[in-house]
Amino acid sequence: MMMIAVLPAALAAQGRRAQQPTGPGTSPPGIKTHDDLQPAQLPPLPGGMTIETIVQGDSIYHGKGNCFVCHGIEGEGAPAAGDAVTVALNYAQPEWRSIDSLIDAGIPQVLTRSPIQMPPRGGKSNLSDDEVKRVAAYVWAISQTRGEPWPGGHPSHAGMVPAGAAKGTATRALIREYPPAGRRPPR
């Protein structure tokens, strides 16, 4: 008798699961961004990295480095510009030194899979070695944890639209400065 009462409930639960979308391109309920999948706490910092280094890297990322223009104000990426920082580091070595090297060297347009290259040393190729290292620390930190749960970190940069940004998308000025290989810059 007990088995008969349990069976309808089990079948009903199985039916509910079957109605939820699954497979490629679907996310579990409550997951809206890649950030939602990250841990809530920052792991131990690599040797030589400090919270101050990360906070200063944040200022450079959103300021002189112009990184936000292609990679988004929250590091979420922008269509036909820069990958989301949290996603791209799933495919790259998520180590501070490798991120530093990547920012230092940039990425040629043919490898970015977008209409623009990632210029070396920031959007205007003018970051010092120390500034590159600090931006790499910030990128490492936001790729390792949900939000910015450290002292001096921002709960959200969403209200911030620095000069030159178009809601985190590459501006015509940046594309004009770094035109896609073999194409004329927009006017």
C-alpha cells in the first residue's frame, strides 16, 4: 500500500523535471550570469598580491586602461568586443602571471574572434609594467569570486559609465583607433 502512495508523487516530480529546459544553452534555475556560479569568497591571494593591488587595478581597469570599454563595466564582456573576464579565464590559465602576460602582449584580432584586437598594455597601449600587474590582479580577483567581496571592492559598477563608454560596449572611437584587420575604420 505504501508503494502505491509513493509512486504517483515520484511520477509527478519526474514530470516536473522533464518540463524544465535542460541541455546546451540552458542554465539551472536562479543562474543568470557567470558570476552567479562563482564562489562567494576570494581564495588565498597569490604571493605578492594584496587587496590594495586589486583595488588599484580596479581603478586602472575602469580608468586609464580603458579595459571596461570592451570587457564591460562588470567584466561581463560585450558583443563583438571583449570576452567576459570570468568566462575567458575558464579557457586561459587563471594565474596572475599568465593574465599579466596576456594584458602585456595583447591578442591579435584574428585570435579574438571579434572585429577588434585586444591591444597590448590597455586600450591605448600606455600602461606601465606596474599598472599591467595591478590590472591583472584585479582581473584575477573578479574571475575568482562573485562580486567584489573585499575591502574597497564595489558591490556593483552597474551605475558607473566612465567617459567613453557606451554601457560597456566598444565605442566607435576605440574601433577607429584599433580597426579590424583588413577593414577600414568606421567614420
